[in-house]
Amino acid sequence: MKSVSGKALCRILEKNGWSLLRVTGSHHVYGRTGSPIRLSVPVHANVALKRGLLAHFLKLTGLTEADL
């Protein structure tokens, strides 16, 4: 799986229709209108997200590795 930082994932989410709801500390919370799903993306400088967390985000959003 491709390595992606939290900052890069935020840009990808925004391009795919997710909107930033709020920022709490270093976590950016994203949501979509009409969807109960909320994503809390950790944005720690330019540190890559761990594989399991990235896979979980991809599963929840319906994105694929090709979208990264």
C-alpha cells in the first residue's frame, strides 16, 4: 500500500466530496452531508499514516488505492 501523510489524505478527501467540519488539536474531522460517517484524520507534520489506519479510512470512504 502506498504511504500517505495525513495532510495528503485531507487533500484527497476534499477532492472526493468530503468537507472539513472542525479541527481539534492535530486531528481534522471530515464528514459528508447525508452520511453519519465522521473521519478523524491525524495531521502530524508530514508523518505517514500507518497501513491499518489508512486501510480503515479507504474502507469507510469507498476510495481505492488508485485514488491515492
